[in-house]
Amino acid sequence: MRILIVAMGLAFLAGCVSPADLERNEPTISATTLKDPKAYALCVFPKWQAARTDSAMAENSDGYRLWVAQSNMTDELLDIRKSGSGSAVTLKQRMAWSPGLGRSAIEKAARDCL
């Protein structure tokens, strides 16, 4: 019974997770690449879409942001920012330890495109 109560409590705490909430998490990947932000984003995004159809991408003032979200919860957040002669890349995940749908493909795409 205690396990059920704990599990339900965690589910309620997980509730709504916005990109801003994920920004407080430690990064799963923090790296640099020689690719400019657009080239890196265009490498990663099709792979994310293949893994999770709920992937999205937006351009911002200093690069790109990719995310995967469903049911008011952002699961993955990839920030790509212009840095020197390339890009700084940061992947943050809602529950990095949890094996979610497409999670390994999302992380692999971010690493493979570096």
C-alpha cells in the first residue's frame, strides 16, 4: 500500500513540467560542436521526429531550441546556442533515469550529430 501511495504522489508531483522547469535540471549532455546552430538543429530534429512525433523546434535569438512534450509535460529539452566557431549544446531530460518512449534515440541523436 505504501508503494502505491508513493507512486501516486510522484505522479502528481510530475504533473505539469514546462521547459522552464527542465532548465533547473542537470544536463544529460553538455557539449560543444563545430557545427553552427542551424546545421546541428537540422541534423538532430529529423531523428527526434522519427523517434517521437511530438517533437518541436523553434529558432530563437542565439540559436535553436528543440523539445518533446506531451500531456502538459516537457520530456526533453535541447538548447543549441552559438558559441565561438560552433555551438554549445545542452540536453536536459525530465527523468533522465527513466526509460521512456524514444528516450535512447533522442539522446543518441543529440550525441551522433555532434
